Amino acid sequence: MDEIRETSEHLARALGEAVIRIWGRLPHDVQHSLFEQAATSQAQDIRAQLAILLHDKHPRTYASIQANAMLEPDSLGG
């Protein structure tokens, strides 16, 4: 039984990693559905962590995060 469980967990992890790789190319309704399914199947505190992970994989939100992370010159002109 442990071998079947390990195989199932390995396949689920491989599928999850594939979804993460193509997250930004999925239609919004599919993203929403996948997110809700994942978030409701786990403890409540996973929602924020999952949102951060997936936002990093979405081209629009990733570009926004990168733009906001750019350092601004300090008040001394540096």
C-alpha cells in the first residue's frame, strides 16, 4: 500500500509542477477553479502562500511585482 501511495503522491506532485509551469497561459476561469480546489482541500493558511506562488508564475503579475521591486533613487540623488 505504501508504494501505491508514494506513486500517487509522485504523480500528483508532477501534475502540480506542470500546472505551475503553464499557470500564466491558463484561462482565468481555469486558474480560479484550480486555485479554489487547491485552497479548499488544504488548511486555511495555505491560500496566501498559494496565491504568492502562483502570482510569481503569471506574466502580468510577475511583471508588476518586478516593477514594484525596482529600487528608487534616494532623496540624496543616489
